[in-house]
Amino acid sequence: MRRVRRLPRPRTLRARLTFGLVVLLAVSCAAVGLAAVVELNGFLTQRLDEQLAQVGTRFPESLEHKGVLPDDHDGDEHGDTRRLATGTFGARLLDGRVTHKGLIRSGDPSADLDVDLTAADRARLASVPADGRPHTVDLSALGDYRVVASAGRDRDVLISGLPLEPVEATVHRLELVAGIVFGLALVVTGVAGALWVRWSLRPLSRVAATATRVSELPLASGVVALPARAPETDPRGEVGRVAGAFNRMLGHVEDALTKRHASEERLRRFAADASHELRTPVASVRGHAELALLHPGPVPAQVTRALERIAAESSRMGEMVDDLLLLARLDAGRPLERGPVDLTRLVLDAVTDARAAGPDHRWALDLPEEPVTVPGDTHRLHQVLANLLANARLHTPAGTKVTVTLDAGTTGETGGPGEDAKTGFTGTAADGDRASESGEVPGTGTGTGAGTARLSVHDDGRGVPEDLRPGVFERFTRAEHRRRPDASGGGAGLGLSIVAAVVEAHGGRVVLDSRPGATTFTVLLPLGDVSSG
């Protein structure tokens, strides 16, 4: 079954108003034209009926005597048929049969007293009631006629008729003129209405343009400078009220964003200051614990165990403080070191360390023949890879295979737009979101074209729970008890957040694609110009 194609609907308010104006005018013109045509047709038909009443039965009575009405004492009245209008038709019927018929073509009945009628024409004439009222009859030989049938004194029926062609020609002329005039009126009104609506909606268009500029601003973090307010018009009008309300809303949003930014800055300074201040006492506690463990004298086992735990926990706290300080510095926009970084060498070193730390896992490498070099901070990029490998080691059971893949090329080599050729992840994160449903962290758009290094860490473990994927790169997100039931302790949940922050600082992005039996973290970094570092 074929679908009926719907007519396109106007989408903009300006188009809808113009379309509505033209439609209303078209309906009005059609109503006026129809009323004029109907009224004129009725008026001309009435005039024709009056002429037909004046004609009477003179012409059909004369047909029996060849156009002359002698005094035959049969009750017929004399009359002058030469005064009849051209086209007057007459017929005499007796017992339902047409016995005489005639048509005045030039005003003289002797010019043409006969006319050819078909059987259908004779039947139509016979069906006209002899009530003395006008009726319309379609005669194939003559066209439409307005006829009146009256009973004669000789038990016959006398029919007189006048042509409807002048009436129809006048009405058709009016229809043509009305169609042309109304068509031109619709065209002119459509153009003028479109210009008028466009001029009237200019303030609303400026409000829409301002709203569009605001929607394109990154409002998630940082200092936000809102554009100039929309120009306000007469507050008594609808557009003026909309512009005023929109400007007030922008003012509230700007105040809220300013307060939010100030609060974030205070929180960042507090985190940075607290982390910086905690480094010294934590190091001091760890130093005293290690010093106490070096005491040569006899120390009870319980005290030794307590000192070992103090040293271990203080070391763990020191690492956490360092991570928090690094995140605070990255949030503050502190620049990282820039230099050529050999990712191939980093991968080899990091996997070697991970194999030593997790011998119960299976480790595999997939490296290109040529080294991959990117501009960046060697220490921080090593930390990114180490955190990803540690995440795969700590959150998967023994025997899990972890594969590290590195290549340099473009994303989207296969599949549709936004799909990575190797990892198979799809979709992109919304602007300003920290993580998308697939766990993607937005960067600067790097990784969608040529000159992109792709580093992926894949494991065949149980996968990241679906409800944790959107926030997997958030700080203090811990899920080791859900990916690995036998896990105990663990980190502070800062590893993946550091990965995301460092990668973003390098102008790249990190993406998570996880399902049972296949979890892949993919880091995309711009190759850039390594010589400029």
C-alpha cells in the first residue's frame, strides 16, 4: 500500500503566520467570488424569465400557420412575432409529440421555422410540465434553454424558450475576472504579508539569535561570559515581554554561573592547599613509623604490626594527597610539560611493570612497527597507562587476559560516524558532560581525523556495571567489589579521574566500551608537532 505523501508544513512562526494570512484571504476571496457568481447568475436568470414571460406563447402559436396568425376563430390571439429576440425557440406538442418547432435566428420567423431535434430533445420537451413556470432544458442541437410550457386551447402544449448562453457567458466572464483579480491579490498579499510579518518579528528573531549564542557557550565549567542581552521593545507587547523575561533569566543564569565558578575556585584552592599542607605531616608520620621499625631493641609483635600498618597507610595517604594535588592543579589549568613522548617505549615499560605486579594475569601487546611519538608530559602519560593497567589488574579475576594496543591513524576507519574502527564504541559525549552513557570523556574534538594516536587497554573480565559507566571517570568512584568479588581494599577511586584529566590536558579524550567479557579503555591523543616541544 502506497503511503500518501503529506504536504510540507511551514515550520517557522513567520512562515505559519504568512501562510495563515494567505489562507484566510483565499477563503475570503473564494466566498466573495462564489457569492457574486451565484447572485449574478440568479439575477440574470430572473431577467431572462421575465423576458420569457413577455414572449408568452406567440411564437409557438404562429408555427401552426407558418409564422402568420390569422383570425381562425379558434381562440388564438394575434401577435407580431417579428419583435421576438434572436434565438427564441418555440414548439407545439400534441399528445406528447412535437408537431411543430422553430427557431428565430435573425428576428424574422420566416427565416428559419424549423430546427433539427433529436429523439432525446423531443423527450425532454415532452417531459416539461405545462405549469407556466420556467424550466431549464438541455437541447443537444441548441444548448441550454430556459423554457416555459403552457396548455393551448386546442388541447395542445405550447413551449417558448430563450437561450441561457448570454447568462452563462456573463457568469463565466465574471468567474474569469474574479479569478485573475483574486489571484493577483493573493500574490501581492502573500509578499506584503511576509515582509510585514518579518518586520514585526524582528525583535523575536534577535531574542532567538541571542538564545542560540547562549546555547553554544560551554557552561559546564570555567568562567562564562554571556553575550549581550536581547534588545527589548515595547513591554506591552508579547515580543517585548518575552525579551524582558529572557534578559532577566540570563541575568539570573549569569549570577548563578559566577557564584558557581567562585565556589569551584574556592574548592580547588582548598583542595590544593589542603593537599599541599598534608604532604608534610603525612611524610612525617611515615618517617617516624619507619624509624620506629628500625629500633634495635626488642619490640612486641603487636607494636611492630601497628607500626607497619601506620607506615603502609601513611604511604597510601601520601599517594592520595599527591593525586588530589595533581587533580587540583589540572583543574586550575596548570600547564604540563611539553616534549616528545615515545608511547611505544611507555607501553613496553608499563606492561613490564604490570606483568611483575600481576603475574596471575595474561598480558599481551599489539604494537606498530614504527614508534608512535606524541607531544606531552612523559611522567603524566606514563601515569595514565599505569592507572589503566592497574585498573584492569585490580578489578578483574586471576587469569584475565589484558591486551594493550597502540597505533597511529584515524578513528572511524570502519563503521558509521562516531564509531571507532577497532574498539567499536559509538556515540559522543554531550558538551559539558563529564562522561557519556558509554563512558566517554569529551575533549577538544581530537581523534576524529588524521594525526591521532590510539592507545587501548582491553580485558575479557566481567565488565563495568551499566549503572556505573556514566560516572566511571568521576572522582572517588570505586567498583572493585562489583567487578571482582574477591577484591579487598583498593584505591581511593582517583585513578580513572586522573586518566581523564591528564588526557584532556593533552587535548585528547578517553572512551570506555564495556560489556560482559569485553572492556576497553581507549585513549585518543593528537600526534601534533613533536619537534615544537
